[in-house]
Amino acid sequence: MIVNLYGTSAISEEGHLSVGGVDTVKLSQKYGTALYVYDVAMIREKARAFRNAFEQEKVNYQVAYASKAFSCMAMIQLAEEEGLSLDVVSGGELYTALKAGFPVERIHFHGNNKSEAEIRMALDAKIGCFVVDNFYELTLLEQLAEEKNVVANVLLRITPGIEAHTHDYILTGQEDSKFGFDLQSGQVEQAIVQATSMKAIHLLGLHCHIGSQIFETNGFVMAIEKIYRYLARWFELYGYEPEVLNLGGGFGIRYTEEDHPLPVGDYIAAMVNAVRAQLGNEMKIPEIWIEPGRSLVGEAGLTLYTVGSHKKVPELRHYLAVDGGMTDNLRPALYQAKYEATIANRMNEPKEQVYSVAGKCCESGDMLIWDCKLQSAIAGDTMAVFSTGAYGYSMANNYNRLPRPAVVFVENGEAQLVVKRESFEDLIRHDLPLKQAIISK
Ligand code: LLP
């Protein structure tokens, strides 16, 4: 029987949740908990859906995986296998990509405060493109590229004055954001004029990212229309037109049954149609790039925990604690994010209890799910929390000195450990003992 929620999830003969043909209870026994589990087939399916949508629209494109959502060497290699490009936002993400052997020409480097060392590292690696965020970076990149006698490909990140969050659109004139060149106040125009005159810079085009967890296409369409209002003028004035238009990420996913994401093809079709509609007679259609993070890996990941203590507050709440929490999933504490869960070893039992799932950190806010319907659970049961694949592991931390969990990929009935669990030893790896001289003072 297939569980209605997620990708290749199913219920095994013993009544256990299985993913990718692997029994999650066995996974928790073999690798321990908390444990991140990724359904690789689902990641592939999402990547292919984005690429197929572009193929259907018959435009040149790149789908860059925003690796901030979940970065490790195996994930980067999977992105490469699926023909994706890669968005990195730091020296650390770039290092991971390089160590994973990702094709450098398909790496795009983001960030609002790239350091000189990071820029040098990226220039030395000959990455495909820098998404330049501000004038300081433009000048620094030009200097460093000139020094190295290379030409850096550049997209200018612009803030178009449209912010989309789920169903809300915030229209602002000058956008109050730390990211990008402001469109309204003339910064973008000035940056284009500067960049096109720099010998060590090749201006590829423009980039914008309008928000996260977006469930409608109109935010993207509005952003495109706004950008083209300016582009039409710059085409007339300077003959400028972008080779590339990168429209960022932000495509919504399903965390709970309240979320109804669109098929990815709908976003792509709306974007390409909106661009086509803006071109007029003379401008050519640019290459369209996007940067999905959450929508590629979010629903494909789940976290397994072992149930521990219970606490019942009469007539108020029944707390059920697990062996993880805000250390492996910061999103509920940080954004009041909502999740669904199940007891993975009791899949054939009814969800008749209402529990609030607590983490194990010393912090009242360390709650994973409030008031959630679950099967009656006892200590030692395995709980699975769904849709934790994006910004779970990548925002994991060592609060209370909890070691970070392991990550396992499952596909076609096989499991593969791709990130080892941290040990206590790892936790003190960089600690240095107090100097004797200070102790004796
Ligand atoms: N491109 C740019 C320039 C971005 O800033 C982001 C996300 C993405 C692409 C990928 O967006 P996605 O498709 O994943 O929505 N920690 C937060 C999310 C922060 C997103 C930051 N930027 C969370 O857990 O919801």
C-alpha cells in the first residue's frame, strides 16, 4: 500500500514506513537517530520536471540547484548527474562543490559580502559566473580579475521591488533589502553602465530572487514585467540587452496538507511567456536561469527520531519528546514552520492521539510540532517528520553540544550513508585547553 503523502513512501508488511524501498525502522536501527533520510528518486524526479518544463518551452536555460538548501558532496554529485548547475553562497559551499568534482563552468557564486579570499578562490577555480550584489563587490571583482588576467562573467543581482512570500506580495518602490542593486533609484542602470565598461568583467545579465515558498506565478510575472519596463529603456538608450535573466528560486513545496504547490511546469511556462510577451520586435529572448533549492530537496527528505519521554499536562497538552529538535531542524523555532509526522513502526495503527512533539534542547521554544495527530506512541518508537530535506541539515547546529545527525540516501531498495554522524570527539575537535599559566594565576 502506498502512503498518500510522499514520493516513494510505502508501508511494509510489518506496518513500517519505507522510503525508496528501504524500511525506515531498520534505517534508524542501523544508523541511529536523529537521522536525515533522502529519497533520491524524488530529487531526480523534481530535477527532471524543471528541466523538462524548459525543454518544452524551447528556450536556452540553466536550472541551478541552490545548494544552501542542503549541501554535501553526494548531493552535489547528484545535482551533477541530473544536469543541474549549482548556486553557492560562500567559500564553504564552493569548496564542497569543488571537492565533489562539480563542473566549474556551471557554478554560480552568490552572496552580499563575498570576501576577497572567496573571490580569489572562485576566480582561481574558474567558476561560471559571479552574481554581483553591490558596487563594492563589482569594483573588487574587477580588480582581482584584472590582477589574475582573467575575465569574470557577471550577473547583477537586482531588487525589483516585488517580494513574494507564499500568497502575499509586497510591492515596494525602493526595496529595503540588504541584497542587490536597487532598480527604482537608478543603481541597476549605473551598475550596467559601469560593468559594461570594465575590461575584466563580462556582463552576462541580470538576476532577481523575489522570495521563498511561493505558491503562485504572478509574483514572478510582475517581477519580469517590471524589469522589462527598465530593459526596454536601456535597450533604446544603450542598445543593452541581457544574455541571461536569472529569476531565482522560491518555488513552494508541501510541508502540511494546507500547502498546495503548483506543478513546476506552471512556474516555468508563466515565466517564459511573461518574458516573451515583453520582448517587443527587437529584443531577443535571453537564456532563462532559475535557482530552486527547497523545491528540489525539501519533500524528498525526512527526519527519523526515537521517541523518549512523555509529559502530560492535564487538560492542556501531551508532550512527546524526541532525540533531536532545534539542532537538526531550526525552522519551527525560527519561522514557526509547520510539519507533519508519523510513527514509522505503527503505520497500520490509527492516528488517534494528539501530541506536541518536543525536542531535547534546553529551550522552551524547542518544539518541532504543536498538537499533531499521531498513532499512540511509546518510548523507543521511531518517529518520521516529513519534508525536512531543505534547510534542515544545512541549518543544523550544535546547541547544547548535540552532535549533528548522519544523512542517508535511499534509492531502489538500497541505503547509502552520505554524511557521517558527528561524534563527541568531533565536538571538541577545535577546542584548545586553557593555558596552564592562566589556570595557575
Ligand atoms: N536564490 C537565491 C538568491 C536565494 O536567496 C535563495 C534562498 C534561493 C535561490 C533558493 O530559494 P528556495 O528555492 O530554496 O526557496 N532558511 C530559510 C530559507 C532561506 C532562503 C534564502 N534564499 C528556510 O528555511 O525557509
